[in-house]
Amino acid sequence: MESISKLIGHDHLFNHLTELYFKKKIPNKILLSGKKGIGKFLLASHYVNFILSQDEAFKYNLKNFEVNSQNNSYILFKNGTHPNIFLMSKNNDKKYIEILQIREMIKFQNNSSFNNKNKFIIIDNVNDLNINSTNALLKSIEQPNNNVIYILIHNNGSLIQDTLKSRCIEFKIFLDKSSHKLIINNYFSKNIYDSLSNDLVNYYNNPSFTISLINYLNENSLDCTNIKIEDLISLIIKNKDYSKNKFINENINFFIELFFYKKIIVTKNLTFRLKKHFYNKLREINKYNLDMELFFIEFKDKLLNE
């Protein structure tokens, strides 16, 4: 379970899901769909804790949408040892969720339930399933087992097989700007959102990205209120974080897009020709998994040292 104990911005859907629980109408195959980083996994974690903690001490606080850190199910889930929860996601060194992981899931599904409670299988990022692992999963979820609840998490913009999607009840998740702001301020325990640099604040697409970026800036002793996109990219190049830092590596295209937006659209001191030149190079690097060092040497020489 994530370190953030409070659920923000998903009140309506969470209340709907809890109502289904009290009416004993929970779908046993739930698909949570929405933008990456808006709290789908957190929502699933809270819902599982809500159900499992009903007859435990320090049960889920439904009024405040909050997990109690002293709750036994929370502690076991946090440590990855809860006997009624199976969490599956792609291993860091792998391209897809593998068949072996599906087999481990099937073994979990077939084992007896602890204390006769519901068992939960949470698959984070079902877009990481390939054809073989998806087919193996389909065979599993088609076997009736009312005691097992699947919660599949899907990022918009990524592919999911229709055969898998059609077997689930889909809940689409959204997050408005005010909730986005509240999540960030709650995480840092202060109103940091309104003071963020104008170079970056208008382009955050999810709270997870914003939090990771602020943490990155803090770790490198950069002032998030005044940081310029040029200075951020210079730091990334200097530290070679485009290859060493996972967050930077996953979002480097986005930072470059911010740079060109400012230089071309806002300040109008760069040409679209230069942008096209570097975008073509970046496309080739991503396509063929090439080293980015030469790209950034040229980027720094032509754009940052001007």
C-alpha cells in the first residue's frame, strides 16, 4: 500500500464501490481506467483495506477516506505479506508481465482463503500484459470463484485486449485540478502548488508526476518556485540523469517539450526547424534504444549555450 494514507479526489466512486460492498453486489472483475498517476492503485489499495478491515481493530475510516496505519491488514499489505492479497506488476528488468507470474497468481487463487475473507488479485498496469500472459489470465478469470476479486488497473492511452476488457466491469476515473492541487499540498504538508515555477506548473498531467518532480528538485537543492526549464535540463545533462534516474528517463521527452514550448511559443527565440531536427533525433533514439549522450551534447551546445 502506498505511503499516502488519505484518498483525495475519488470520493464519489469510492462511495459507490462501498455501497456495492454493503449490498453484496461487488463485481469480481473490476477494471479501473484513467490517466497514469492519478491514484488508481491508491484507490484500489484503499478499497481492499476498507473491506478487509471491517472486523479488525483500527478499521478503515470511511468518513475521512483514510487508512489507519495501525490496522493489521494495512501493515501486512504494506510489507507484502497479506495472505489474502496478491499484487502483480511488471518486474523492473522485464518488458512484460510474464507467464510465471500468472502461474503464481493461479496458485494463490486456488489456495484456501485466510479467515474465509475475500481474496484480492490486484494487477497494476494491465497494459504490461502480452498476448501469452493475457490469454493465461483470461483462462483464470473465467473460472468461477466468488471469493476472489480481481482489480485490474489500466492507464489510458495504452492497449488492453478487448477480450479482457469485456469480462470486467469498468470504472473510469478522473481527477479535477482542485483535487490535483489538494493531493500535492497534502503530500508536502504545505501549500506548495501555488508557488511552483511558471515554467512548469501549467503542464503537470498528474499528481504523481508533480510530486516526483518536486522531490527531484529538492534532492538536487533547486528552488521549485523559481526553477527555469533550461536550468532543469542542464542539471539533467550534467548528472546524466536521463539514463540514471528512472523518473527523469520516463519523462525526458516531456521536459524537452516544455523547453521548446517556452523557447518557440513564449519567447519566440527558436525556430521550428531546430525543434524538428531534435525531435527527429529523439525519435530515432527511442525507436532503436540508442544512447542519448550524443543527443544531449548537441542539445547543450546548440540550445543551452546560446
